[in-house]
Amino acid sequence: MPSVMRRYAGGEGRFDRPSGQEDPDRGAPVVLMVSGGADSTALLVMAATSKLDIDDGRGPARIARERLHVLHVNHCLRGMDAEEDEEFVRELSARYGIPCTVRRIDVAARAEEARQRGNATSGNVENAGREARYAAATELANRLAKEHGVPRSSVRILTAHTANDRAETFFMNAIRGTGPAGLSSIPRRRNRIVRPLIDLTHDQLCDMLRMRGIVWREDDTNHDTRYLRAYVRHELMPVAKRRNARVAASLATTCDILSDEDAYLNQLASRAYRDLLRREDEGVVALDAARLAASEVALARRVVRKALLVACPGARLEARHVASVLQLVAAGKGSCMVPVDVDVRVEFGLLIVRADRGASEHLAAWLEVPGELDLPDGGKIQAQLTQVPAGSRAEDVARAHGAEWQGRSVLLDAAAAGIDHTQGGRLWVDSLQPGDVLCPLGMHGQSKKLSDLLAEAHVPVADRASVPIVRRSCTGHVLWVAGIRADERVRVTPDTKTLLELTLL
């Protein structure tokens, strides 16, 4: 993010780069994404003949011809027109001596497959096409980086987005409903993707091509106002231009300001997220709910959004999804579902965000004694038999063992658990079942529902099915709720001779 100590240049929201800064990867490939339309045709021509700022520290500069590589993605949507677009890009690339790679992708088929899988976002043909283009560009950029022996990060992927595209995206996101990130519209750069024409309008690029006598291809679907972008371009933008002929440039400045401020708030939110984080595993995030509730709402929104995206990367979130989570945080309890099957709960002082990873492997198996059992989450339960050390009191040994392992391992009376001290035996391990009860160790025979025991241990509802329950047999009583509490009926007594050691690893 630019510092105000750097010299501000010319009122266009841009900052000068330090003079004399060298490009460490000046020979890295530059991929041009060219469809054949006016804007991408202008990108190819300007990259080959003029100076472009590709955000490599040199400012506007000529790009060595040997670095350039054109990528054209044929979406196979428009029949002969698509074939002619492909041929046009091949010929134009050859005219300027630039290698050209063509990828043919049946975007309609991909969109239909996504719809069949229930993915509404990728099931949209426009979105499927965009995903296909960027995936092809990433693949090509990585291959070229390997061939040239340069880091992947040094490769640039150039797109032909203009000030018009930025203004249209601003309005599109505003119509859908969005926050500062959406209103920032198309960024000048995102990682390797750079948009060097973002300050120029479509009309300026068309004028440049006409002056050079260069034709371009027109896509008739760009005039189909059933698509939101075409609606904004042909219905909304002309109305806005009647009020302000330079609306695209004005919105570009607005987008730059919003982008800088959004980046700054994201930095603050990232720090807040790290401060509030209590757990982060694959598909699960837990935050301190009380402290989140006390945070400024502008930061709290971003923290919640980050938590949702960490738990479920790639989720398409809307403001209402974040708002519903913040309502739970404010209430201090409750649960809700947000799109892409993300379960959100506030319990035991935590905001727990959990992505649905599908049905987990059911836990139900015998544990040989001695022996060990692999658990679905990658852990293990280990069982072994030991004798009470000579001269020691069995109760003292069991108490010291439990304190040392902090509940992750227990010593029980082997005979009371039905395990023979010479031949061993086996125990049944499964998960919480309806109606399960325990006589918790230390409660002198009083019974308690396992669901209540797990709640008192602050085990989230969504995690309870993964807690291993060790039983005497398939239908026998519970011996140990692994890592939480043993049963009074198998406690070690002064008469215990053989100890059953159960350990959760």
C-alpha cells in the first residue's frame, strides 16, 4: 500500500516510483490476454509498439518483444464467430512476431456441470468463462516461468480492462449490494495480474486503433442487455454520462480512494482477527465472541468475513450473510447457516465457523487390549495393561497419572472393565448415542447424560460426534469419555491389581 511520504503525482490517484529502481526479473514473460475485441487488440498493439506500465518498478516502459506471449481462450459459444475471433488473434499476433497460445474450452458445458453440482456461481456462463480464462492464464504463466527459469511471481498477466470496465463493475456491484471492496471495483493489480489500460477509456483505445488502421472484432453478445454488464453499459452508463461526460474517469478516482482505504482497513482487521483467534483448523475457525461484539462494527464485519473465507475459501459472501453472523455475536448465542453450507454458532463464549465437509467417517470399532485404534480425525486411542507397582497405593498411582496427563490418559481397574489380566480382551469405541449416560468419576454413583457432560466440558455441538466413547462392549456401559471423564464403576480401588491404561493420542 503506498505511503504518503512517496511523491504524489498529478491528481490521478497514482504515485511515482523511486527513480533508478531496477527490475530484478526484467526478462520474465508477460502474458497478454487477448479476445480480439477493441480493448484487448489495443493491449496487444501497445505492448508490441508502445510503453506500458506493468507495475514492475520501471513505470511506463517498452517491453522486450521476446518477453511477450499472447493467450486467446475460445469459449466455443458463438460458432463461426468464435472461430473467426481465434483466427484474427492468431494473425494479429503473427503480424507483431508474438507467440500465441489458444485454449479451446467448452464454457457452456462447464457451466452446466457446475449447475448439476449445485454451484450457482460457476453455473453462470459469464462466471464460468471468466474462471476458465484466468485458469488458462495461470497455467500458461506457470509453464513459461518454468521454461524461462524465473520465479512464478515475476511473470505478469496483462488484461485489457479499461476505465469503462471499472465504472461498469462499480455500478454492477452497487446494484447487487456490496461493501467497500466491491465498490473499489477492478484493482490495478492483483498479484501477477496487471491492468495497464485501466486509466484509458474504451473510446480512446478505439481512436488509437483507427489512427493506426487496425480493425478489431465485435462480440454481438456484448449488446444483450439480459446480461448485467451489458445492461449497465448500454442502459445505465449513457444516463450517467448525460450528467457527467467524464463519469468513467470520476469513478476511477473514487475506486482508487476506496481501494486504498479498503486495504488499510483490511490491515487493521487482520490484526484484530489474529488477536481474537482461538482456533483455526481446516474448515473450522473459532473467535472470542465477547471481544468481537465489543469491536467497532467496521472492523467486526471484516473479521467475520475473513473467518468465513478462512473456513470456506472461495465462498461468495454478501452483506446479509455477515450481518446475520454479527446478530448472533450481539445476542451472545444462537446459530445460523450461511451459503455454501457453513454452520455458524455462538456458544461457550466463542464464535465458531465450520464448513460442511460432508459426512464424516463413522466411528465404531473394537479396541484390542493391549493395542491401539486409529480415529477418523487422525488421532489414536491406545490401551495397555500394567501392574500396580510394588509398595504403591493403586489410588495414588491413578491420581498422579491423571494429573500428569490432564485427562488425556486414565488408569482404570482392568477387572471392572472386563479385561483379563493375562489374556487381555477388547473394548468397543464409538461416538455419542441418544440416551447415553455416565456415572462420572468422583460423583459417587450419580448418573449424568453424556450430552450434559460434554456441554459442561464446553465441547461445541458440532464437535460432539467426534469425541470417542469407550464402552465395555457394543451394548455395555460407558467406561471413558475420551479426554474428558471416566466412569465411577471402573475407578481404581485399594483392591485393584491390574491397571487398564487408556490414552488419547
